[in-house]
Amino acid sequence: MDLEQLRKDIAEIDMQIIGLIAKRISIAEDVGRIKLSQGLPVINPEVEAKVIARYTAMSESTGLSVEVLQSVAKALIKEAVSHENDLFSEEE
């Protein structure tokens, strides 16, 4: 395989990752709607800790660093919270 093909493969994987992130955020918005209807807060530190722990646990099996996986988890949480906050703002 040549360098250009490998770069195309990476670009294709990047698009798949972005698609999965968009799907995750869409589900987080559904969670936000339920929270809104039940009067629950957007931020739930206990759930966030579980998500970060889940990503951390995948470090060994994937060969990726704990720091990178925790950063990814925190970025995903931050984006989800932002979208959920937008839902709550629309209701005000």
C-alpha cells in the first residue's frame, strides 16, 4: 500500500468517526429531552465519571493511552452537555 492510499483510508475512517460522534450527540439530545421533561439537571457527575471510567478501561485492550481516551471522553461529554444546554435554553 502506498502513502496516498493510507491517507485516504485514514480520511475515510475520520468520516466514520465523525458520523458516530454525530449519532452519539443525537442520542444525547434525546437524553436531554427526557431530563428536561423530568426536571433533571443537565450535568450528572456520576454518569460523567462512569463514561470516563469506561474509556479509561479501554486503554489496555486498545493500546491507546489513558490520557488520550480520557480527553476523548471529556470532549464528547462537553459536546453533549452543550447540546443538552441548548435544549434547556430553548424551553426558557
